[in-house]
Amino acid sequence: MARLLIVDDEKNIRRSLETFFTSCGYSVTAAADAHSALHAIASADGFDLVLTDFRMAEINGLELLERVKRRMPDAPVVLMTAYATVENAVAAMKAGASDYLSKPFSLQEVQHVVERALELRSLRAENRTLRAALDDLPMLDSRSPRMRALVQTARQAAASEATILLVGESGTGKNVLSREIHGWSPRAARPFVAVNCTTLSEELLESELFGHVRGAFTGAVKDKPGRLEAADGGTVFLDEIADLPVALQAKLLRFLQERRFERVGGAATIEVDARIIAASNRNLEHEVAAGRFREDLFYRVNVISLPVPALRERAEDIMALAEQFLSASALRNRRPGLKFAPEAAQALRAWRWPGNVRELRNAVERAVVLSRGETISREDLPDSIFRPQTAPLTAPDAPASLEEVEREHIRRVLADAVTLEDAADTLGISVATLWRKRKRYGIE
């Protein structure tokens, strides 16, 4: 039963709303002014929604809204007024009102507004629960000695100010590890800002990182701070740094050396205290040798290098991760109680997972959505994991590079996919990123 607080100094309106919503099954408390409303809030366990008049003596509805938000930040507040103006409506929405009603209104109108606000509150609470369930997944808990050693080293490195480079195949969890490193560091209370170097053009990426001033380019109608400024005191995660354009590599190098930069089109030098964690699914030494990555920048970002193992190199973790993904996906898709059939679990353990943890997550999500019973069967899993395992890319005495592994995996996925969109979805990347990788690797 939702709990409503109705605040209005007009007795007839107050009683009419109280009677109506009580008949609808709500628990209703009525107050004749803001002081009485605040007393009711202080005396009760809280309310699910506040419906208040805008114009009242001493404390008006806007002031009451601000006080309610301080005490009950999740409770929606709906304002009512007989003196509706655009300015009042804008002020109310800026202050955090969930809706705005003009008097006179019908009881059906106010009922619709209240139900919509309560539904939105419920959805937001559910989303927070889902995010918490996902965030609480112990992604880095491992039975693998190699993974445990990596986490131990990462914890030790987190306490320092050193720049960290995470190296590993796509989908191994480098972004998860980067967030954990930030959380373990003295900068944990400050912002963590992630930038994917593959998703934007050179011009947009420069603006995204360093910001721009008004008039710097077409569409730059006002000054805009970049991600580095947003992360002042915290951490910036540069995902797939190997794709950073050469021109921006020089600007990033200067920042790493001096902690200074200029916005695009600006002359003022800005100083920012932000730690850099970079990640790459390619061997940066090979990129340096090929002339695609600056050698001096490589040495700046490679202070502490942490190789993140592929999932096939920590096979003992496959089912533990699969069970975690199953719990989270079942909650998100309202399928409680789902479990893996023995033959499905065996199939998950047997596959090499070239797409790593991301591929495993997608496979479990698909199975949760498509399963019809209380058990995920072998038939609910993607067909791709039942294909014959291919031979290694190179002889055992000549290990494949990360670039070779990625090229071959993309080639195989493209060969099996009907469209580029299907291939990108399987790989867990955007179509634009897939197009650039095809061009880089010469894949038709």
C-alpha cells in the first residue's frame, strides 16, 4: 500500500483528495500547511509520494519540495497550483518535482499523475537493485592462481600514483579491473571517468578528453570541460589506448609529463590531478615498432603492466562466473530460480570462449531469455559454442600475439554472422568499431 502525503491549505481540495485516494487503496496523510507536512514527515517512517499545493503561506510548495528532497530524496513530489506559469513549472522541475498539475483538475487526472510517478519510482528502485546485484558480482574472485596473483599485484599498485597499463584480449574484464583499482586507491572518493578511444573521431575524441572553448569548431556554442577535468583528483580510464590517434598521443604525453593541457581552441593552460589507467587488447610494443604508437608515450603508460588472462586460461572460473551471470540475469529478466542443467554446464566448461568473459555473459543472458522451463538446457545455449574447437593459430612454441588472436576471432565471427550488426553484437562492440577493426586487419 503506497503512502501519500497531501498538502493543501484549501480544506475542500484537501479532503476531496484524501477521500478519493483512500478509496483507491492508498494510505493517506493530509496536512493544511508545510509546517504540518514537515512534522508528519518527521513523525512517520516516510512517504512514497508527496502531493502539495504551490502557493501556501510562510513556506510555499517550492520550498517544501526542496526540504522534502533533502529528507526523502527518492520520494516523488507533485506540485498543484491555480496560478500556473511557465516560470513556476520550470522552477519546479529544476528543483526535482516529478510533475506539475494546474487547477482545476479532475480526480482522474491527478490519479493518473500519481500512479505514473509511483510507477517511475518503483522502476528506479528496481534498477538500483539490479545495478547493485551486478556491481556486487565478485568478478575478480578467482580460483586461478594466475588471476589471484594479478589481483594481488593490482591492489598493491592501486595504492601508488603510478600509471597502469592493462593488457589482455577483448572481453577479459579490463574495465572491471580498472574500476576496482580506482576503488582500492586513495582516490576512491573522487571521480572515475572512462573514455573509449575507439568510438569517436579524432576531433570529437580530442574535445571529449581535453574539452573545448566556445567557437573552437562548428557547433561549439559554449565552453565545455573535458573528461580529464571531470576526473580531477580521481582516475581516467583510457580503454583501447592503441587506437588513440597519433596527434592526440602527443597531447596525452604532455599531460602525463606535466599534468597540463589546453582545451581545443583555447589558450589558457589547465592543470589537473588525474591518474591514468590505460588498457589495450593489442601489443603496444608491436604498435610502436609499426609506427602506430609513440615510443615515449608507451614508456609513460607502461609503468606498471598488468596482463589480464583470457577466460580459457582460467577455466576453473568458468562455472563460477556463469552462475553469477545467471543470478543477475534471472533477476533482471524476472526469472527467479533458474539453474543450469548438467549437460548445459558441461558445454559451458568445454568451450574455449574466444570472446572471454563478455561472450560468457552474453551466452548466459541469451539462455535466460530463451529458456522455457526452470532449467537452462543445452538447447538454450548459443549454437556457436558447440562448433568444433579449432586448432591453435600458431605452433605451441610460437604463441599468438593478442593482435593475431583478435584478427582470427573477428574473421570467424564475421564468417558465421548474417549481418555486421549480428557480428558486432556477438563480439560485444559497436558496428563502427568492428568496421575500423576490419579495415586495420584487412578482413573482407
